[in-house]
Amino acid sequence: MKSFNKIIYWYAVIALTVPNVALCLTEHLSTWAALANTVLPFGVYMALMSICRKPGKMVWWLFPIIFFAAFQIVLLYLFGKGVIAVDMFLNLVTTNPGEAMELLDNLIPGVASVFILYLPLLILGVVSIRSKKAPVLSSALRKRYALWAGGIAVAGCILVATACLSRPSDNSQLDDHHAPQYSVLNDLYPVNVFYNLYLAVKRNNASIHYKEASSRFRFDARPSHPEDSCEVYVMVIGETARAVNFSLYGYQRDTNPRLSKTPGLVTFSDVTTQSNTTHKSVPMLLSQASASDFERLFHEKGILQAFREAGFHTVFLSNQRPNHSFIDFLGEQADQWLFLKTGDANPAGRELAEAPGKDGNNYDADLLPILDKILARKRKKEFIVLHTYGSHFNYMDRYPRQMAHFQPDTHCEAKKENRPDLINAYDNTIRYTDLVLSGVIERLRAHGGMSAMLYTSDHGENIFDDRHKLFLHASPRASEYELHVPFLVWTSQSFQHQEPAVAQALSANRHKQAQSSRSAFHTMLNIGGISTRFRQEHESLASPAYRPAPLLYLNDHNEAIPQAECGF
């Protein structure tokens, strides 16, 4: 027991420094930056642990940093690189507990390493606090440790200054990119984590006041199609679907057996999203905000409001849970809205409600009977948004067992050696999406009149595809698998006959470079004949005036950067 508290002291200092060492190995840092990121935090942790006679007290006072350290290690296990980002913090408040448990259940190795490293430290901290037998750290020893800590911290500060003043490296063997200029706020762990937390809180507070900030906004939208025309338009937002696994895009497996035989379907071959996170990509699809002007999202309304102003009855149906994000705010601008998994709805939407599935695990095809109810009303003008659960992990839970076309598909733990099973399960989700989209088209065709469907996904997915060994999405540095998304438009014969210029433009633009976050809103308005000063013809894939723009990506700090800087 004589050295018990000394062991806790050094255990805590080393354990807290582990993420710093790991990030030196995973991030593209100069030698000066790597040394600074290790030496300065080590000195600071030593100084902090020297304050208390019983170091266990400081262990628990430093619990937020221990929590972030554990979080950081799990993220490094999952993505291989990157510090805890703003979007990661926002994911914590916009991801429902069910999704979180699905993920954690399949990240056992990463989670286990965290428990092995940090749980004993917390337990020993409690023992240190309560123990009356273990000798405390003497004043002389704590002064000696504090003196060492001061010297190490001073050396760390010199290293930080050197790193900040050093020119970036001209090459990187890790990412094939130039190393960025070193910044304390962006590169020094855990300073960067707390800075990102501050930005996340600031952004979340802005979203909380969205309804008030956007209350006076109007599109001043009006219809341009004949008043007596019967029109139904459906916008389907997919989840985690990547284009590379669609046979419509040349994938060797037949994942689109129905859509590949559907007349009137236009497949856009070169479309990317501007974000690899749902809480940013979906709002950009549902509004005129894009990477270059994302902040307008905080004070403007979305596409459902535009159609509603133009005289359309509007409906928002989601097979995801509400999470008090912009997705909810924009969806609730519809005349009727319903979250199928929970039954949350506005008064008008309750008549559409179906019983949630067991454990709330409704399949996307459960949206189709509700679509039948809406279409049965035979309204003149109808605009419907379907937000699906698509291909979100855990993949095998997204389709009924009878739809398990590719097998085996049951080994779903997040390990590279399970990739064959994971790919099988993922491809099954794409086949199931094919079934759902075909079901929407069949209903629109049977309904008659002018009708159209636009489908795209919020982002793609990593499935241990290359040397980077990434899994899932929202990685700190986006991959091509996360950004290349499907973009499909189907139009009825009646629509093609009455709007030949739009139909021709859709076909003419199908191979042009495009970004869904920039074009989906304007394309949908164009298809629906919605006139407003906010509609931009050069951004609409349904317009002859469409022209490609530089490819942008919305980074973690909501800055629009060239997509080439994503690192793939």
C-alpha cells in the first residue's frame, strides 16, 4: 500500500496521454507538432495530478477528460484517424438510443479496450479517495512532481510555438496532401476537443431557436403548371446508400432488379453529397442551403413550405425517429407529418399513423400503405417526402429475412474479416430499397396524371473498402464511398407529355457532374413547377440552364472546402 497513490498518479498521467500518442501516429503532424502534442499535455497532466494528496480525487475531477479520451480511442478504432469533431458531438444529441446501441453492440473490440484502460483507473480513484491505510502523496513529493511538470510544460510550450511557426510539409505519405499549418485550436488535444464542443453547443443553441428565427420567412412561391392539372410528386431521401453498390451504376451484383426495368427512370451517374453526416446532409436536401451558404439554414424554411405556399397539400413521412434536429423542423412544415417508428405526428398526421413495429423496427416498405392512404384522397396537388432508414447499420435489420438474397449476412461485428458478410447484408439493403422505390413508382403510375419521383441518399458508407480500413460514415476525413451517392428521377408519361422541356433537360444532364446537396432542392421545385425567386435554374438538373459548379464539401466547422481536400 506504500506506493499505491504513486501508482495511481502515474497510471492517470500515462492513461490521459494515450490519445495524444495515438493521434501523433494517426494524424499528419510535423515532428515539432507531434512532440508538442505529447510533451505539453503530459506536463499539464502531471501538474494537475500533483495538486491533491489523494490523486484519486483529481482522477474524478478530470472525469470529462477521461470520458473524451475513451471517446477518442473508440473513434480511432472506428475511423483510423481524426479528433472528436463538432459533428460527433452533434451526433450524440441527434442519434437515438436504439441506433447507438446497435452500433456499440458491434464495436466490442474498441469499446473493450476503453474499459480495460480507463475503468480500472476510475475504480482505483475511488479506492484512493476512501482508503485510510494507503499513504497520501507527501507535500515534498508533490512539489517535486510539480517542479518536473513545470519544466516539461515549458518545454511543451516552446514546442507548440515552434510548431505554429514552422512551415507546413510539402508532402504527405499518409494522405497525399500537404500538411496544414499547425493550430492549437485545431491540432492540440484535448484543446481541440473542447473547442469543438464549444462550437457544437453554439450550433445546437442556434438550431433550438430555428422556429423563431424562420417564422417570418416566405418563398412567395406560386405554381406555374395549369391550375386544373392533377399532380403528385414524391421526394424520397435514402439513408447511407452509396452509388457504387447499385447495379444501375455498374455494380456486378443485381441489386436493382426492378428499377433496371423501369421506363421513365433517369439515372444521374456523377453525383456527390456535400456532407457525410445525416444531420447536415438531409437538411441541405430539404432546403436551399448548401455547403457554400449553409448558415442560411438557421433562418429559412424548406421545400415543404415552398410547395405548401404554391397550393400543394404536403406530407412528411419518416421511418426514422425524431431527434429535435433540422430534419424534424423542416419536416414539420408539412400539412401532415408522421414519424412511423414512434407514432409522433401532428393532429392532421395522426390519421395516417400505423402501429410501430416490434421494438420500433419498421421496415421502409411500411411507408407504402401510408402512401396508399394519401393517394386515395385524390387531391389535385400533392407533394410527399419519404425519409427512409435505407442502409443504416446494422444492415441486416433493415430488411425482412425473406429478402436476404445475398448470404451469409449474419456476421455483423465491425471487423475487417467480416467484410464478406457485411457486404452481403449491405447489398440486401440496396435490393430492399429497390423494392421500395419501385413500389412508389407503381403507385404513382396507377394514380395517373402528372407525377414524378426524385430519390437520393444523404450520404454513402465505408465498409472496409481500402487501405484506410474505414467503417460506417461521418469519418473525420470523408471518403469517396461516403460522398458518391445515387440520384434518380422518374417521371410519368403524362408528365413527359406535358413538360417535355423538363423531361429533355433531365435526360441531357444525366451524365453531368452534380452535387445532391446543391441541386436536389432546385430540381424538385423545377419538376413541380414551383416558381419562386429562390429557385436557381443553373442549379436544377431539370433545367437546360444547369451548369456544374466546383465540387465542395462542408467540413466539420461548416466551412465549404474543395472536395479534393477530403483526402481520398
